[in-house]
Amino acid sequence: MKIVRTTLLTLMLLAALTVPALAQTKAATVDMRKVFNAYYKTKLASDALDKRKVELHKDIKDMEDGLEKAQEDYKRLSAQVDDPAVSADEHTKRNAALADANKDISERKANLESYSRQAQTQLSEQSQRMTSNLVTEIQKVVADRAKAEGYTLVLNSATTEVVVYSATGVNDLSDEVIKQLNAGAPIDLTAPAPGTNATH
């Protein structure tokens, strides 16, 4: 019986400590995906990423064109090597030229593969870096807004695993945060928002 009484007293004490803590909690929600897509800097970052993609794709296309030309040259030289009308010296020169052309093709292929991998990595890293920077900026504004309005907890309503229940529109800071982030935006925000998402 003593153990039971002790357990009950412990549970009552924990309950007494928990209730005031819950009473002090003032929660709000923010749709991070909505805010991220509506932030003008997201569009600027997306445009910069698209521009870089175009530049890299142009470089790759130029390298592919160069490889194709080198392969055509190799075929032409290959067809001339076995010409019985040429002298032995000329035959030797053509074989050497054919070997050089084959080496050039191998180097071009290796360079193209390496550059393509580097381009993909660069684009991925740039996208991750920009997304991380933007989310950090948004989180700061959310935190400042929450502090100003007395909220002790802000949940990301874009991630269903985080929010167990939220009455629609109640204590939702999304529009206020978007308005603050886009104050004085240097671009037209009436254009469709980019498809990049953030659920952090």
C-alpha cells in the first residue's frame, strides 16, 4: 500500500507541474511550403539556378558536338589508312594520325563524362545551399513574429507528421510571414510561384 500511495503522489505531483506548463503554451502554425514558394527570393534563386543550368547544358552540348566531330574525323582517317595507292611512309603517317584521333576521342569522352558529373553535383549543391539559406531566413522571420505575438510554439502545418490537430486558419502566421518577407520585393510577385518546395 505504501508503494501505491507513493506512486499516486508522484503522478499527482507530475500532473501539477505539467498543467501550468501546458497552460503557458501558446501555439501557432505556419505553412513553410506556402511561405517558401511565395517568398520573392525563392523566385530569384530559382531563376539563378535555371540560368546556371542553361550555361552548363550549353557547355555540355559544345563538348558533345566536339566529340561527334572528332568521331567523324576518325572515321574519315580510318577509311584512308588502307588506301593501297599511298606509299609506305604515307601509310605510317596515316596510322599515326589515326592513333592520335583515337586518343583525342578517348580524352573527349572522359572530359565530357567528368564535366557532366561535376555539373550535376554543382547544380545539386547550389540548389541545396540556396534552399537552406532561404529556409534559415524564413525561420528567423517566423521566430521574430512568434516572439512579437507571444507564441511559445510554432508548428509547420505543411508537414502532417508534425501537426496532430490544427483548426484551419487559427493562429496561422503564414500570410503575415509572407507579407513581411516580401516587403519591398524588387520583382513582380504576380507570376506563378516556382515549383521548388521546402518542408523543413
